Amino acid sequence: MLEVRVLLAKVPGGAVLGIDGYPVQVEVDVSAGLPCFEVVGLPDAAIREARERVRAALRNSGFEFPLRRITVNLAPAMIRKEGACFDLAIAVGILAATGEIDPQVAEGYMFAGELSLDGEVRATSGVLSIALAARSGGFSKIMVARENAGEAALVDGLDVYGVKTLSEAVAHLSGAIRMVSTRGARSLPEAEPAGEDLDFADVLGQDHARRALEVAAAGGHNVLMVGPPGAGKTMLARRMPSILPPLSWDEALEVTRVYSAAGLLPACTSIISTRPFRSPHHTISAAGLIGGGRVPRPGEISLAHRGVLFLDEIPEFAAHTLEALRQPMEDGFVTVSRAGGIATFPSRFMLLSAMNPCPCGRLGDEPGACACTPGMVQKYLAKLSGPLLDRFDIHIHVGKVDVNELGRGVSSETSATMRENVRGARLAQEERFTGLPVRTNAEMRPAEIRGFCRMPREARTLLYAASARLGLSARAHARVLKVARTIADLEGSDLVQDTHIGEAVSYRAFAFGE
């Protein structure tokens, strides 16, 4: 029987709640008594199953499993733990408690990884958040699966060791071999713009809508497109990623952190370098859109963070699901409280929506084409509440395309041209908002609006007259100013002129539903 030299070992591990990582102390006690293996500290089913994975992995890696009473505690015990990311830490803890590894050496690392039955260390989700938690907790070294090494190495100040097998991890910790830490990327890889295969040059006609989407992309504004079926609303929306500017390094880390925690980081990818484009089906639940579950997980609005959330046929979404969007659209984050914990997810996205003007979609198309009664139209439009409509900066009507437009070939303005215009406007905003928690015009708060939306008397007079005539709310008035600021940026103007106000007002002036 294996002689037990050390009875207790403490090995640092990490876990994720929401998208935030936090350290977990994996305490392993090996004592005399009937052989058993217990894991305590509010583990879920996947962690309880770790007992069999760790047992088999140790034996198949050439280590003797102690036939004694083994108790593993995951501290803090008041937080529910889930996932298989503790396998590696538990295995190392058992080996440290039985003297195979120096416990003091093991205490200098944070461990995260799943074990297969043959001792292979598999990748887990949320490693980027765990690595950030390791740095915040004062750790300088972390050991993860080799597939996760590039992701963890994105965090400055950490020596990251990616291991393929449990045997390799033990050999490094015992000094039998000396592994070289992984170096992470410090700049985004060169990549084609998202949606490069979809070009605005393919869109014939719809010049007004194309211009509105260029303004929206330049300032990060929310857009509602209303028009009959076949007018090209979805076609326009699908091409929005092709004109968006590339992610900055900080934005890419934010997006990668969300996708890593959700387990959606693409294979062989350590960082996401293109802006997300999410298009959920209208049958999605509120939890699927906003985030939730027994243990909170990010929803579509967080998966669209720093990108685009496209809701096609928006009236078909459940009313309570749409109303849940209001607070995240304003705040840029959402807090989800569940029995499994409280998590805060980022939700700074651009909402792009499309809808028909009536149930049949033919209202305003041509005389006699629409068979809907006024009551049917009113009921259809009432699916979008006034407060939700107020949160769309730009309302545009996408009309039916003239047949003559279809024969003129491709458009002269490509996505590349529009993207350069957008990039210039975004650079102006980046310089303007240096040192502020604001990145785009759409995110401006009242103080920024007062400071950066300076205008001559003629523009101010036009804005007040338009607000009174259209009956705009205070929120809508502010959003018109934000859009006007973006239009001025596209033209390289420091002041918001009356022409900029006029165009911004035109994006809210059409009669909704007509």
C-alpha cells in the first residue's frame, strides 16, 4: 500500500460565474479509513463525476491511486461550482497529498483543465476569465490544457503552461522536465472584414436605407427598418458587418471573454478579431435573449457585445422578450439573478431590426394590395411599445425597389468605400472620447451631449421646431442629437450644422406604419 507522507494539500483552481472568473481553493485530504472519494463544496453533477475521471486518469498515467479516504473540498463552499475545469487541480492535489509532487510547488500555480480517462488534459470554457482571476489573485503561473494556452496567454503578467497530458504536468511540477511558457498574441491578427463575401454593391436601389445604415455603423446607432416583403431589409442587414470598423484590442478581449465563458470560442482560436453578428429566431425565450439559466449564462445580447444583434420580423418576438431589451439597451450591461448565483454580462450592441408595415406586409405598397383591417394593423404595430421604439435612433422606410433599378447592375458604392467613411468617423469619436467611458456617439450621456454636440443658432432652432412638430420625447430628442453628431463626423465637421439636424430628423420623421 502507498505510504502517505503528506495528508493535506491545497491546490489553487479557478471557476467562472457568468463571465467573471474567481479563484477556488481545492483542498485534498487523504486519511486512514475505508476507501472512498468525496467531493464537497456545492459541486454540480459534472464535478461529482470528476471522481471517476480522476481515478482512471491517475491509474492510466502510471500513478497509484491511494486506497484511503479522500475528501476534496472546493472553497469557498457557499458558491455553487459547475463544469469539469477542476479535474486537473483535483488530480494534482491528490498527488501532492500523497507526496508525488511538492505541495509548495503546486501552490504556486493555478490549474484549470478537464481530464480524460487516459490522462489527456482537455480544453475547458472560460479560461480567459480564469486567467484574469489568477492575475488579480496574485498568481504569476497558470497551467491549462494546451488548446487553452493561447487564450490564457492573452493576459499580461502570467506564465502560461499548456500541457497535453497529466503525466506531462506532473513531470514539469516535479522538475523532471522544464516546459517553456506560452507567449500570447499582443495584437489582433490580420483578418478580412466580417461579411466580406456580402457587399453593399449587391444592393440595388435603397440609397436612403444604405445611407442610414452607414450613419448607424459610424455612430453605433440602433436601427428599425420598416417595409414590404422582398424590399431588401434582410439583405441590407446581412451586409452591415462588412462596413463596421475592426475591433480594437480591448474590445476583442471583451468579446473573447464572453464567448469563452459561453463555451462558443471557435476551435484553434485564442481571440475573436471580428465583430459579432447574431440573428436569433423569433421563438427565442427571454432567458435565451437576455441571459439566464439555473447557473447564469450569457444570452444573445451579450454574444452580440461590440457587434450587431439583428432581430428579423421583430413583431413576431414575444412581447415580454422584447421589453426585456429596454434596460440593457440603455445601460450596456444586464444583471441576471438566479438560484445558482448573480452574474453581470456586457451588452453594448447595435440593435438592427426589420418588420413589415402590417400583417400581410402590403400596406402602402399599391392601392388595394393590403387586405388588413385597421384593427389588424393597429394590433400588429402595438407589439412594439412606445418606450422600445424610442430606443431606436434611426427609423427608416425600406420601400419596394423599382424594376428599372434591377437592370442597372451593381452599385457604384461598395462596402469597402462605406467602411472607410465609417472608420474615419469612428477615429474622430475615439479622439473625442479619450479618457471617457464612452466609445461611440450612441453611448453619449447627457454631459457628453452638452459638451460635444455644439451647434449654431440655425441648427438649434431647426431641432426645437422639429421636436415640437413630431412630438419627440426627451429621449428621442437626445437621440436625434447623437445621430446628427455622427453625420457631422462623417463630413468632418466640428459643429453640428442645420443640414446634419435635418438629416437626423428625417430618420424619425416618417409616419410609423404607413
